[in-house]
Amino acid sequence: MSRSTVRVLGHNDLEQAAALCAADPVGNAFVAARLPGGLLGGGRLAEVWGYYEDGRLASLCWFGGNLVPVGVSTAAAADAFAARARRLGRRCSSIFGPALGVRAMWDRLRLDWGPARDVRFDQPLMVCRRPLVAPDPSVRRGSRDDLDLILPASIAMFTEEIGYSPVAGDGALTYRAGVAEIVDLGRSFVRIDNGLDGPKVVFKAELGAVTPSVAQIQGVWVVPERRGRGLSAPGVAAVVTAVLREVAPVASLYVNAYNTRAMATYERVGFETVARYATVLF
């Protein structure tokens, strides 16, 4: 009989936890990017749970604003993490990550944490190591001077993708602070064109999880009236070019499989599917 246990990890477990994430640097980028930031075992914003088999760290689970499984490939690990999550109650807005682990967790938590607002079980995880499309020279990093233009574009993208506005409750103060942080980190990319009503963001994207191995692109958006006019592929190529030159050797993203238009754009840029993600939204 093997002996298994789950516990909250602390700073002394960082090396083992990082090694486990490194087994799949693209799929585990979200958790890997956050391990060194002081949250591991801190309990302030999140906990990281470790599942041990015979004294060996076999799986992880990030539990904070999101629940993110890492290496949850056995029923025993999923059972153990789900039991702990059930006791603590749902505090997160989503479960996401590698599809196998997300499915396993949701199968065990759906009766206690459900119903979900949306379940997306088929999200190709894609990588690009060399863009095949010429980058748009008008796409650049956003700055604090652009924040009042970036914010409405970010709100529109979030509302369109997730299904509700991110600014209800506090007049956009919290969301604005989050967007500003991304801008200050140099992870916001925009194309701003001048129109009859003044300057406007017509393309945007940002970097989410960033590690020495990979940078994950998120929030890709083109203003509705300019869609279908050739902005998206060169825009994404510009972001990929910046990533490969200045941030990490691999650019990654994940996309809903039903969004065939986006899939075609990413494939044209040079992205290829390497795995599957899944997301459960609450």
C-alpha cells in the first residue's frame, strides 16, 4: 500500500514545486510564474497544495482566485485535492489548466461548487517559436499615458469573452488597478489609431503568465468595427516578436476550439497546438 498525503506547501518546498511545474513548462506556466513571488505557503492571496505519494511530491494544486491543478493525473490526487477544496468552500472564479486535471477536479466538485456559468472543455494550448507573418509596426507596448484608452478596450474584451462586466461594484477602481499593473510591467501591447473621435485602441493583447521558459499571451482583441480587416494576425505577430526578442523563447496562448476564426489567425501566425486546456467559469 502506498502512503499519500496532502499539505500546504511552504517556502522550503519551492525547489520541488518548481521542478514539478517544469515537467510541463507551457501547461503549468500560470502556477510556475507565481511560485517565486512569495505566495507559496504565505496564505495571503493563495495556497499551494502538494500531494505526496510515498514521500514524493506528485501533484500540485493552486487555490486562490482560481483553482489550477498541476500534474493531477491520478484519481487519488484528484480525490485528495477535491476533498480539501470541498472543506474550504469555493473562493475562486474559475478552475482552469491542463484539461485532464480540470476535468478530474470538476467531476468531483460540481455537486458542491456548481452550477458553473460556463464549462469550456476544449481549449487548444498553442505555442509559437517563430512568427510566419510580418509584425504590425504600429503595435507597441502600452504606457501609463495610454491607460484611459486601454481600460475601455480591456473592459470590452473581458465582457465579450467572459460574459459580464468586470467593473461592477466599485466603479472600475479594482479593474483599473489591475490593468495599470499589467501596463507598468511592460506586458500590455496596443495599436492606437486616430479616428474622427480621437485616438482609440484598435488592437490589444497582454502577457499573463511569464516564466524564463514561456510567456502566455492573453486578452487578444480587435475593436469590432475593424474586425476582418487584417489587424489581428500582424498584431499577434508583433506581440510574439517582442516576446521572443525580449521575454522568453516560446510564446503561448490558449483559445476556445469553437472560435474557429481565432484558431485560423493563430495558425497563420505560426502557432501550433501542443495540448488541451479546460476552463470552468463560476
